[in-house]
Amino acid sequence: MVGIKAEPFAFPVRHDELALIVIDMQRDFAEPGGFGASLGNDVSRITRIVPDVKRLIQGFRNAGLPVIHTMECHRPDLSDLPPAKRDRGNPSLRIGDEGPMGRILISGEPGTAILAELAPVKGEIIIEKPGKGAFYATELGAVLRQKGISQLVFSGVTTEVCVQTTMREANDRGYECLLAEEATESYFPEFKAAAIAMIRAQGAIVGWTAHVDDILESIA
Ligand code: TIU
């Protein structure tokens, strides 16, 4: 078995147990007027990774490997939104408020949708999650068990928030995790760099990191 070229050492890939997770590539994080912008962030950084996320998704689709999309969002009645999350910081619009793309981070609203270029196709799983981690209060664990998945390639946003939180949740559950470097982004370049460094430090304490080209070559 030839592993995927990765840091801190080759990723011991088992193609029949591998899936791609695309974290929160939603308009709310990438477009003006959404949740990310309401927190004061420059959202233009996020759209720059769309081509790399797209070719990663396409590679998994071409290989017949599962692609799982997540969306950070809440129920319209806000019953899954802890007040501590709604009230955190000093956002110009809070979760549930009416914004230019509909209610901020609410399931089914236009702004909550996945970017059109990265939209899921028929048969792909979409996990709606109320937290930063994709395992908390979702069916993700059951879905992966049912599909016999034990290795996860990660992409999406933001690197140090929802992506890293989900990688840590997955790592503790026994999954081997590989982060696709060009297919993830943060509003803060220094946080992306730090997250990549801390994930693969100490002999892959949280997981591996690799370039999109090397991942695609392995599954081609
Ligand atoms: N604010 C921020 O960096 N991220 C989030 O709130 N959600 C995700 O990372 N998806």
C-alpha cells in the first residue's frame, strides 16, 4: 500500500474506507451580508478556495467515493441555538435575524445554502449541524458507521473553527483525518497556518495534512 504524500508522514490510505467531508461552504460564510461578515470578517478570502474544493469534490465523485457536506445552521424556532451562542460577541446581525440573504444561519434560508458551484449532487449526504463540530447533535457518526468509513479527508471553512473542531471530534472517535491544505481557509491567515501546524505536530496528534494534488493523485 502506497500512502498519500502528507505531513508529518505518509497517510496510510484505505480507499474503500475513505470519504470527503466538505465543511460549511455556505453563502453565510463566503458572501457579504452573511454570518461571517456580520462578525466583522473579510469574507473574500473564503471564495478563493472554491476552485480547489471543487476539484477535490470532483475527484471523489469520479472515484465513486462518498462526499459528505455539512452546513452550520439552526431551526427556525431557534430551539437548537443556545443563548450563549446567539449572544456571543457583538455581531451586527445575530443568528436568526433577517439579513439581506434571509435569516442568518437558519435552515432553508437562501444565505444558509451551500455555494452554487459546490452544491451537493443527488445521493450525497448533507449534515445540518447546530455546533462548530459536525458530530455534536447530528447523525454523522451513524452515517459513517453505516458506510464503513474510517478515514476522512477534510476541506471547507473555517480552518481553526468548524474544520479543526470536527477533526478533533473525529480523531477522538477513532477516525484517521487528513486535511487538504488548499481546500480550507480562515478569515485569519495566521490562524490557518497555526491550525495546520498544530494538527500535524507531535506525530499527527490530530491528523495529517496534504496538498490537494497529492490527494487527487492517490484516488485517481
Ligand atoms: N466564525 C468562524 O470562523 N467560523 C464559524 O463560525 N463557523 C465555521 O467555521 N463554519
